[in-house]
Amino acid sequence: MFKFLNKPYPFNDDLKYNSKLIFFISIGVLGFLYLFQPLDLSLMNSKEKLYVVLGLAAITFLSLSLNLLILPSLFPSIFIKRIWNIKKEIFWNLWILTTISVGYYLYYKVLGVFDVDFKMILGLIVIAIIPITGLIIVNRNRMLRYNLKSAESINKKLQENKHIEERLVHFESDYVKDNLSIKVSLLILIRAANNYIEVFWKEGKDLKSQMIRTSLRKAEELLQEHKFIIKCHRSYMVNVNFIDKVEGSVQGYKVFFDNIDFTVPVSKNFASKLRERI
């Protein structure tokens, strides 16, 4: 059981996506409470009902903003994607539910219109452990199946779409002695390293690499017309023709190359572009 809870789970750190999620959830709570009135608001006038509903929607919005936007930005060392797992995701969702529930409880106390005690709130949170855990497991399995199937499809296409190009490409360094000219068809990948990039290419049967004092952005501009070379991560560009295989996991894709002793991660923002180019 503990081994399963320690399995990796992708932490969602997409601030743009989370901002939209917070907005639509808050609007959904507002609309649901006002239209269906699951709370006993029958003794209140229209203005009082509106205040209650707006207050609960505002608490939902503030709580989600705190947990999905502010805390991950203030404490990035806690929310590291590569060490995030099912257990942490369960506790994280319970924490979000707790902050919203406590906010509702305090708001009820201030209004004095509902007879709600903290023990009731605590009981609801404990009961919520089961459905939250179930939803997380279902979602993890869904993402894993999708990424595995997608990786299998990519690997098939790798063998079908090999592009050959013999044009020379010139990497200009801030230090002239580090300039590099190679055939673009031999370029395997480029890795960013602070103020340098490290270029890996094939020379005969050997793997060569060289550090060049320039930026990945300049390399991207230099190679933009070569459609088989793409940026797949903020620190990596790869030649899809040299990809040995793509591995899918619950956290996304990893790209493997022959004779290279590290894997290249694929950011979520670039995954669709990688599939398209392959």
C-alpha cells in the first residue's frame, strides 16, 4: 500500500491553467449556490441571500488562489514535480478542501445564520479522503494509459519519418575560438547550461560534444527552418531523427538517444509539438 502511495504523480504547476480553473470553479460555485440554493436561505431576503452566496464564492476563489498560485510560487522546493507522488497529491487535495471548509465555517460564524460546528466540518473532511483518493488513482491511471499509448505511437512514427539534410549550420560563440560548424543532419541535441549551450553531434560512429558561449534562444533562431529540430524543454532542443525511443509515464514523456547517458524531458507545453513533428 505504502509503495503504491509513493508512486509518481504529476503536480500541476501550470499557473495559466490554474488561473482559469480557479475562475471557473468560483463562478460554478456562485451559480450553483444561487440557482439551486442547497443551503436553507428561505428566511433571508434577496439581498442577504446574495451576500451569503457571494461570500462563499469569494472564499472559494481566495482559498484556491492561495493554494494553486501563491504557495507553489513562494515554496517551490516543496512542490517539485519529479518527487511529487500519490500520497502528496492526496494530502494536498485534503489541505485545499480543509482551507475552503474552514473558510466557510468562519464565514458562517460571522454571519450567525447557520448552525454549523467545527466537528461537522472535520467529519466531512475525513469522509472526503475516500473519494479524493479514488479520483486521484483514476486520474493517474488515465494519464498513464494515455502517455504510454501516445509514446508507442510516436516510436512507430520515428521509424517512418527520418529526414536527411546535409546543410552546414554555424554556431557563433562569444569566444571566437569556440565557434562550431557542423552538418545539421548530424546534430543530435543541444542542452542549455547557464550562459553556454552544449552541442552534441555524430561524427562517424563517435559522439562529439562542445560547449559554446551563446544562448539556447539564439540556437533556436538559427535552426528554426529545420523542422526536424525542435525545442522540447526550456533547456533542450532535439533532432527527432536521432531519437531512439520515447518513454511515457504519468509525468509525461522522456526522450532517449543512443550513446547518451541522460534522458531529455519533454515539457507539457512542447509535447504536442513533438508528436506533430515526429
